[in-house]
Amino acid sequence: MKHRLNIRIILIIMLAFSAFSCSSDLNFDQANDLTVQPVFTTNLAYLEAKASNFVVNGSEQPLFSYISSVDFFNSSFVENDLVKTDLYFRIKNTISRAYALDITFLDKNNAPIYTIPTMNIAASTGAEELFETTETFTPANVSVLKNTTKMIFSIKMLPGPPLSATSSGRIEFSSSITAYFDVK
């Protein structure tokens, strides 16, 4: 009986201590000060042009173009929160001709709004020629991307040994975008 009384006293004391808790005022306004700065990297464009793509009906065609829609730049998330981007370009050439790559950004009216400086790709001398560059858009000019709806990738063949429909090699172009956001 004495043992039961001790257990009851201990339980009552434990209940009394658990009834008192520490707390502080919560400041829910801190949520308004929350800033998230995500970084996303994804592929932007890929194209491959074989040497034979530059020959039509036995005649060299010095220009190969590709138009890509990039409507994702026009989302509200990009419009409101994009602060910087890095566009990475990699071009591999195994054709025995040099090339120049031009990239033009178009707005919703198909008017050019920005051009990346011409990238010159050396002719292959048997091994793969590699050219890499990065174009950065800072807060000062990131609005160019926000207004872009299409990009034109133009590969221009420069003078050199003639190509035929059986010429070997290719130009391989790949690009990616790393986008930096500031979400408040």
C-alpha cells in the first residue's frame, strides 16, 4: 500500500512538472524575409551537321541554320526571379573545313534583340577540334533572355578543301544554361 502511494505521488509530481512548459513569442513575420537562391542547369540546344549536309545536288551550301523555340524564358518565375545566367557552348568539328557559328536571339515579333559574337571553329586536321565558350548574362542584360522566344543557330562554312556528298566528319553543337534565381 505504501508502495502504491509513492507511485501516485511521483505521478502527480510528474504531471505537475509537465503542465509547465517554456515558450517564447513566435515571429511569423520572419517568413516575409525568406530568400531562396536556387540554381538550375539544363540543356539548351543540340544539333549535329554532317559534312554531307553542306552538299546539296553536288553543290556546297555554305550555311546550315537551326531555329529553336525557347518560350521557357517567358514564364512568370523567370520574369520575376531570374538574376543571372551562364550559357555554355561546346562545338566539336571533325570536318576538314573551318566554320563560324552565329547565335541570334529573337523576340516575340521575330526581331533580333541580341547576337553572341561569332565563334570560329578550326578545321579538323584528322583529330576532333573542340571549341568551348560561356556567355554570361548579368542583372544588367538578363532582360534580353526574358524577351527571347527563339534562337537561331547558324553554322557558316569557311573557305577550304571542297566537300562532296561522301565527305566524312561532322559539326556537333551542344549547349546548356545555368540559371541563377533570387526568390523572395
